Amino acid sequence: MTYDQPPMSRTAEGKPRHVGIEIEFAGLEGPEAAKIVSGLMGGSIREEDSHRFKVEGSDLGDVTLELDTQYVHASTDDESKLVEGARKALGDIAQIVVPYELITEPLTFDQLPKLDAVTEALRDAGAKGTSQNPVYAFGLHLNPEAYSLKPDYLVSILGAFALLNDEIRKEIRPDASRNLMGWAARHDEGFVRKLLTPGYEPTLDELIRDYVHANPGRNYDLDMLPLFAEAAPDLTKELVGDMLSKPRPAFHYRLPDCQIDEPDWTVATDWNRWVRVERLAADKEQLAKLAARYLDGGNADSA
């Protein structure tokens, strides 16, 4: 499957846009997964702690393989062996239900097809996705760099995502475990209707306040807090505290499941769904038409 190109491949400043990828899986431990990545993409492996490994200088840049919980990772370079031993023991237990996560640095769009060889090799080595166990609420997270941090652009993306949400969810059919845990909830309906109402032209601060008031927390299918923390750090911290939001000029799209164990699974499928959102956001006439239909209570699907 090919990786579609969004309507704007460069930022408003004319620089190439990037996207970071996060893939959660079970069935393999960090050292084994790191060797697979290094064997395919080159680079050297560095062990940062017992459950975090980094492949440095690969064809995908630096790739991190880590157990997806902060409590098992060293926070300083001078922690005692006793503390490190406790973290290792905790991580050994936690990995029964906590996934390992493959995290890329921001990639250019033309690097994305290289992911297919990596996911295929991980699958062949025994990597397991969401559907393999009722407790595996694993996701594929995409972090596409925003074209701009201006509020009109952000409103158009949020609006397009809301309008395509039903359609995309029907295609993905998010696993029951992820729905039960509420890790990819929809945005508040009142906020969505405000977004889509003609004349809603907020400043950046107004948009952030409206979003946070209606959608507190990180566990939304389109998590905006990292982007807001980049665009307006003081205001975002005032409204939500730290919230584990590492500032970055990117959307955090967290709706897709990880089905890495399925033979035909590829990151391209969900990347292309995201590109549909960007294409609708860029088509102002169609966006307004579907918004009016939505506000009137009709079916907003663009298909």
C-alpha cells in the first residue's frame, strides 16, 4: 500500500513537514526488537536502562524501544543499583500487560514506507497487537507536524476530524479494550458544534481555553495538548499543569489500534485516513457544506 501525501507537504515557513510514529506491541522484549530494527535499518544500539533501548543513526533516524510506563525508566544518570534493580523487577512484571513501544524521531513523509519492512520483521518475530489478548489495549499513534499553529488552521483540522470521525471509526472498529479504558474518546459534542458553527473564529488563546474546558485530559482520539503546549506554553500549563505533555508542533492522533500481528497490517492504512482529514480541512467549500449538514442533524460523512 502506498502512503498518500497530504495537501501541504511543507509548513507555512516552507520547511518539509515531519511525522513521528509510535507503535505499541507485545510478544517481544526491547533488546530483541532493537536488534531487528538495527538489522534492517542500520544504526547502533544503546541500552538506556533495562527496559529502554535506542537505535541511533538508523535509516529512520533514532528509534526508541521502551516499555510504555514511566515508572520503570531511570530519571537520572546516577541512580543507585538498588533503585535500578527495583525498576527492572517492576518492568519485568509490568510487561505482562504493558506494551513495548517503538517510537521514531520525526520522519519526512518519504521515509514512511521504510516502516513496512520493520513492522513485517517484528510480526515475523512474534510481535502481537491489540486483538491478541483482552488486556492488550495497544494503539498506533501518529504525530503529524502541523502546517501552522494559527488558530484558523487548527480549527479546520479539528472540524474536519470531527466530521470524518464516524466514518473513520467504522473502518477502524476500535478494539473493545481501548473503548473500555477510554484511551481514545471523542471530543465533547458541544465543543464540536462550536467548532463547526459559522463565525467561530477564535484567537489561539480562546481556542485553547474552549478545548481544555470541554475536553480535559490527554485521552482523546485527537489529543491537542502537546501542540497547545508548544504554541502557548504558559497558558496551557496554567490550564492543565504538566499533564505529561511534551511540547511539540504536532497533532497527536491516537485513535488507531495496533494490529501488527495481522499479515496485511501497515501504518499506511491509518496514515492515509489521517491524510483524508487534512484534505477535507483544506477544502473549505466541502468543509462548510458538511459542517452545515452536521449542524442540521444529518450525516456528515463525505463519502
